[in-house]
Amino acid sequence: MSLFFVILVATASIGSFLGLPLLSAAAALVAIVLLSILVHEAGHVVAYRILMGAEAPAIAVVKGASCRVIRLRGRPNADALVALAGPIAPIMASAVFLPFWNLAPPPIGFAVLVGIGHVVSVALPFGDGATVREIMRA
């Protein structure tokens, strides 16, 4: 994923240098989406470590723009909370920037929308939504 960030920084820099604000803005929006993926997975890991212990093994696997966490299963209630913590993390992270709304409304608004998208994704039949439903059925 670091290669994507290098490309985005280069794209934003070129856009700024050439006076192309839309190019810089597009790079910033893609960076927000990629960062939200990392925050999402970090939410899973933090919740897992809080609920299962600080030494609980968890491995984040990053392949391009795709990320996932490999971990041991725990109690059903704890597993459900870990599964929900990922989608909740990006909305919580974007809320931290709301006090700075007047400085940069478009990127902060986009970050909030991306965070809401993560929360809404729990309703989908795959990913974290499928995991939560599987835990509830068991």
C-alpha cells in the first residue's frame, strides 16, 4: 500500500506544481479512502487486543489496497465486537477532524462519508457483515 501513497503524494505534488487543484484533490480523496482501510483494520486489531489481551496474536495482511486481519477466534460476544470495531473505527477517526471543518470542509466531509460507508457496509452480505451474521447464528 505504500506504493499507492507514494504515487498519490507525487500526483498531489504535480497537481499543486502545475496549478491543477482537481488533480491534487483527487489524489487526496483516494488517500482518504486508502487510509480508511488501514484505520478499519486497525480498529479490528485494537478491539481484539483489548478483548483478548495485549499479547493476543493478530497479523495484518496487506496486498495492494486490500487488507485483512488474521486472528484467533474468541468468545462469540467478543468476536462480534471485534468484527464491528473495524467499520466503526473510520467514522470515529473522521469525527476527530470535525472541529477543523472550517479549514477544509470538502476533505473532512468526504472522510465522514467514507466512515459512514464503512458502518453501512455491515449490512452487506460479505466482509464484516457476513462475519457478524455468522457469529449471531452460532
